[in-house]
Amino acid sequence: MSLLKVENLAKNFGGVKAVNVLSFEVEAGSVFSIIGPNGAGKTTLFNLITGIYAPTNGTVTFDNQNVTGLASHVLARHGISRSFQNLQIFDNMTALENVMVGQHLHMDTRFLPSFLRLPGVVKGDARCRKHAIHLMEYVGLGDYVRAEADAMPYGALKRLEIARALASKPRLLLLDEPAAGLNPAETKAINNLILRIAADGISIVLVEHDMHLIWGVSDQVLVLDHGSMLAIGDSNEIRNNKAVIAAYLGQPVGEL
Amino acid sequence: MKFWRARRAGLLFMAIIVIVLPLFLQNSFHYDIAILIGLNAIVCVGLNLLIGYAGQISLGHAGFFALGAYFSAILTDSYEWPPLLALLTGAVAVGMLALIIARPILRLKGHYLAMGTLGMGIIISIVLNQEVDYTGGPDGMPVPSFTLLGWEPGGNFAWYWIVAVMLLVSVWLALNIIDSPVGRALRSLHGSELAAQTMGVDTLRYKAMIFVVSAVMASIAGSTFAHYAGFLTPVEGDFIRSIEFVTMVVLGGMASTFGAVIGAVILTLLPQLLAAFHDYEMMLHGAVLVGIMIFMRKGLVPSISSWFARRLK
């Protein structure tokens, strides 16, 4: 059964067709990757699915509900969360508090009990803190539980975004270039983390330029070029697709 | 856990200072200054929630302060309402006004938000100056004394304790909200509005709510000031007063509740201390502010506490 269904989706910025009539489905529990050259429309597609842009045309269906054009904070309630290509860390807070914000939708957020710090709020915060520590350990940030977010290295912040997104208990997690700027060892760790999240039943949509990561985790790969679909299939099909090789992957050195 | 202890310790420390302070206040002029500090601090604690934590700006909060004051003045003087009822009515009315203004104005960002709130403050100020039938215009109007069930605070000593309790309650509420799901949501929209939305935070709703809360706190402080002073002029709602409030928050340290209080203490006290220098008063005043902003850019309290934290390591 498909969890996310995109039909005839299009987004124009003036005359530029950033996403040009795109349809695909993401199966529940799978890792769905999107690759393509810079400017192919990958991030725009992410922003359309997560409600940051409203599409010019087309529909997005999540779990059989039409969610086209809903605001980000409403989509979060449906169970869609994401990380960002350009880090969007709350750097005025501690690392742990960043993850605690991720649990926002599952907390008592009425103003009066918070102002009076009623026992329910104290208990909820203790639970929230405990779960946040658990999530930081889950993504491999156990050493940073007490850190200020603005004092953490880049690689750790990438994982912090994932922990924060997981805190909202999503059913669909969109990762925008989680391995960008990471060294091979860190990329390998992200690879394992993605497989682990998927094994825990969370569907993943992944945008990435690191091909080792793509081949390592993807159930399906969608190739975008100039806002349109160039190819879709599993890793093997995409790897051997002539059009994809010409547009993006390039020839292996031996065959030139 | 550590944070919780630090918070309780800070509040306790402040309570002790407030209790011990009267031993050092020698005359009613000293009490007068202490009371004005307390009222300014209440406004600043609320304003800091908006500026320091939620990352928004208001250059019109003196407008809310003055509106609260005039609600109390007009309702008790012209309509002979009980003062407490007038104060609460003023707070509710100012809260509703803030809520109506909040949605459109808080869609603005940065300089535009500053301009929007500035305009709002100036409009309030003009209304208070022009509605002579109600407010007495620039000449001001008298305010009846505060009475509650026949009790009337006699003199500055009683007012000191009223304001002290109000300030401690404000600080307690502010400390509570900051370390709660609501407070984290507020701080998150300061850090990254985009990510906050993705985490399910309805950012516009939170901005509006904290704008209303800070406006209501200013209104209550204003009402109290009106009864304490016994006479009210539109100067209280001036643009300059709004700037003073913001300066207090920034000077003491944004995103620090105790910083907001310290800012109010210094900027209320400084003109009095510098009065001895006569002609050079304004120059020294400016030099102190510029100096602090150059050498302690995060504001007094955060700069000093991080200096201590480094030393203790």
C-alpha cells in the first residue's frame, strides 16, 4: 500500500518550471531515494511535500488523505517530518532541548498549566527529557546530551536534526542530503542509521548525492532532471539505465 | 535538573534582596525609586519573553503600559469602579486589543515588525493626547487612590510591598513558562521558524500569544503605576518610554529573566546616580550604555554569568 502518493505535481517560479508534472508513489516502510543533478528540483519537491511551498498544480496524498498545500505544522500532525539541507538548528537552545521541541505535538502545550508549572507539566517534561536522551543515543549522540547546540560539530548537528525529526514520531521522514559534508566513516554511520529507522517501520524519502549511500539503502530510486522524471526503479535498474548515466551518473572510467 | 535548581535559587536570591532592601531605604524618595524600578521590571520581564526568548520586537509597549494606566484612571475616576475591577478590565481590554493587532503585525519580520509596533505605540499615544474629554489630554488627569475592601495602601512602604510581590510573581511565571513545552516552542521559533513549523509549532499562534501576555503584564504594571502616582499624563505612553523598556531588556541581557530585572534596575537608577554630575549627566549615561554594549554584547547578566562559568571550569 502506498503511504505517499504524488500526482501531476508541478511548481513554477515565474517562467521556471522547477517541478514539472511529476507522479510517483512511496510504499509504506520503504526507503525512497531521489537523485539528480543540482537544480533538478529535488529540494523544491521536498518543500512541496512538507508544505513550505504550495504547488502550482497537482495533488499530494498521504495515507489516503489529500494534504496538498497544507501548512508545515499541520503536516507534522499528519506524521510527516524532515531534516534540512542547510541546517536549521535551534542554536539558542541545548542539543537536548532541540530534540525536546521535536516532541511538541505530543506535549501539553496549553499556556496556563505551563505558566503555573502544574504537576502534569513537570511530569510531561521529565518524560520528554528521557525520551529525548533516548533518541540522541539512538542516533549516536549520547556524548552530546549536555551540549549547547551552537557548540556542536557539523556532523553531529546533521544527526541532531534526524533525532529532532524522529521525536515528532513521524510515519514519513524526509532527509535532505543527510551525508553532505560528512567523511566516509560518518556517511557509513548515517547509512546504518537510515536502515535502522526504516527497519523500525518509518518510511523514508531521501535526497542525496553520495551514491554509495543511495545504493546502500534504497528500495526505489527516482531520478529527476530539469524538474521531470528521468527514470524510476530499484538500484540495479537505475545504475544501468543509459539515460541516467548520460544525465547524471557518468560512464565508469574503463568504458570511456 | 540542574536548570531547575538554578531557577529556584535565582528566585530565592531575588526574594531575599527584595525583603532585605527596605533596611537600606532611608526615605520616601528611595522608596519611590524602588517602586518605579519594580514597575519597570515587571514590564521588562514580560517584554523579554517577547524579545529575548521568542525573538520578536515591540517598540510600542509603553502604549500598553499607558493604556492600562488610563483604563484604571478613567474607570475609577469618571465611573467610580472598584480599582481592582478596573485594573482587571484594563488588562482584559489591552489583551484583546493586543490579540487583534498581533495576527497582522506579527506576520512582519525584523525592521518591518519594529516599524509596525512603533506605529501602534504612536497611535495609542496620539489617542491619549487627543481624547481630552476622557483623558484630560496633555494636562493629564488625577487618579483616585487604590482601595480594596476598604483597605488603602498608606504611603510608599505599603506600595513597595505590593510592587515587590507583583514583581516576584511575574519573575516566577516567566521562569516557569521558559522551561515548559510552550517556552521551548517560543525559543525554537527564535532559532529557526522553518524548523519550528516542521516540528508542528504553529508559529504565528505562539507569537500572538506571547505578544498578548507581555501586553497584559505592561497593562497591569501601568494600572498599578496610575494608582501609585495619583496623577497621569500621556508622557507615560510616549515613544521614548517604549525605547527605554527595550533598552532595559537589551542592556540586562536578552533571553535572561533576571537580566531584564537588572536592566530595569540600572536604567531607572542611573539617571538618579548621575544627577550629581549636572551638565555631564546625559553624556555619562550614554557612555555607560555604549560601553556595556561594546564590551558585553550579550547584555550584562549573560556576559557575566558565562564569564563566571569559564572561571569555575
